[in-house]
Amino acid sequence: MRARRYYVLACILILVGAGIWIFNMNPDKTSLDAVIWQKFNTGQVRSINIVNDQGKGKQVNLTDPDDIQMFIQKTSGMEIRKTSDANLPFDDSYTIIVKDDQARRFGMILYNNRYIDIYDYDQHGKKNASQLYSISNDWDANFIRDLLK
């Protein structure tokens, strides 16, 4: 009886440990740095266009290399997780287009500081060209609002 109890306890511990390991090793959890900025030489970024989509008509085009690097640095800390939530509740959104020497490289739509949709123009027409992510940390988009003032 005692051996059976230890066997059941060991199985439960193994299952709990495997569950925790799978949860922490989820490949869908990543950062904006890994999804965008590490895919190409950020020194080749020539402009970042930011538009407030909610009818406010505000937009800014970052062309100064220092402003571009500041934007890249501030967005690199965004932790994201793949999602397929089609019903996005939002009242504010920003469209962000990243251009390099040649043309557009990435497009992003930031929804209420909770979701971000990323489009890779290099993969145009491919299955994974666009992906929706939920923002999983307390990343703050106030600097984007400040840029649009």
C-alpha cells in the first residue's frame, strides 16, 4: 500500500513538473525584438511612419537615426504571445510602417497597448506574413502618443 502511494505521488509530481515546463517553454511567447528587430540590420532602417488610426489624423515620420534607434530600443522590450483572437476590443490604434533602404519591411498595428498585428512585407503572399500577438507585459505606448503631439 505504501509503495503504491509513493508511485501515485511520483506520477503526480512528474505530471505537474511537465506541465510547468511546457507552460514556460511555450514557443509562442517571444519579444518584439526577436520577431522584428533581429531579422535584419536595424542600421538600414531609414524611416518609421506612425499614424493614429482613430480619425485624429495625427502622424509622424521618424527619419532621424537617433529617433529611429530610440523607437527600436523602446519597442524591443515588448513581450508578446501569438494569439488568434478575432474580436479585438479597442478604442485607439496606431499603424506603424518600418522602411529600410529598399522599401517597406514591416507593418505593425498597435491596438490599445494590448495587441499588435505584425506584417512582414518580405513574406508577401506567404502563410505567416501576418501574425497577431497579445502584449504580455506592462509595456507602455505613451512615448508613441508623445511623438504624435
